[in-house]
Amino acid sequence: MSKRQRSFTAAPAKKGPSPATVGQINKGRETPTTVLSLDSDIVGIIFAFLDMFDLVRCSLVCKHWNAIVESRSLREFYERKMKNSSIFDAGSSEFTKMPLRAILREVALEQHKLALQCGGFYVDQWKGHSTRVAQCRMKMGMLVTGVGDKVIRFWSLDSYKCIEEHSVPDMFSLIDFDFDDSKSFRTQNEVD
């Protein structure tokens, strides 16, 4: 008695994900990564890990971050965090009535006062635009800032000096800027 053996055939091979097309790769390169590309809730969560003085610094970076710092949810988080702080009595009605901006100003003043009492200090501040910076990129060993005042400025990270600047004509609003591999930059403008 012999059993008839069934023939065995291998299952058809499954295809893996197809490789990205040239168009998909170029589209990924064209989309700039900016401060604004992060969701406000994610930035708020990141800010929750900072101490108050670092939060003051972040509020000065750009309008988007300033709005996040002044948001209600972040304020409530810092109210709970500051209950044991020596700067404010968080249980007092004075604290709950104060805007977060005033609280942050008090924190910054307290930090500056302590720095002056301790002796020498170094101030590292770049004042390069007439308005807040809305875009900030680091490329090719330079820091590039701009948008609000229609001027793009290139800064040396070694000397902290403006190396180059490009203005946008008054009839256009500067929305965004980015670099390509040829070390030239491109802007995204909108007619006013």
C-alpha cells in the first residue's frame, strides 16, 4: 500500500513595499521643515519639561512659540508646577490673576538679579530684525532668520555677525524660505 504523495508548491512570493519614486523623493525635499511644522500640542508638551527661565527664552523665539507659551493649558500646568516656588505663592489670588507674560517677566528679572549678584555674566543676544523672527534655519554652517520684516539674514555662528541679507520688494510678503543643494536659497512670496 502506497500512499499517494501530494505535490508541494511554494506560496507565491509577496511583494514588499515599492521603492519611492523620483517624484516622491523630490516632494519630500521640497517640503521645508520649520518650527511651524510641529503641532502646537506637541510643542506645548516639550515646553512642559522646561524650567521657567527656559520658557521665557522660548517665548522670545517666534510668534508661534510665544502663543504656545501663553496658552491656557501651559499656564495651568505651570501654576501647578510653581505651587512650591519661592518666587510666587501660587495659592494666592495674585498669582491666578496675573497673566503668564507677567509671571515670566518676574522669573526673568529674578534670574537676572541673581546673575548680577553672583558676579560676572555674559549676555548673548542677537537683535537682527525689527519684528519677531518667524522662520529660523541652520544650514551650511550659518543661521538664517527672517520673514516678519521682509528681510532674510544670514548669520555666522562663529562671529555672531550678519554676513548677508536679502530684502523682498514691498509689494510682496515673504512667507517662507529654504535652501537647495546648490547653496542658493528660494523664497515663497505672496502679493500684498
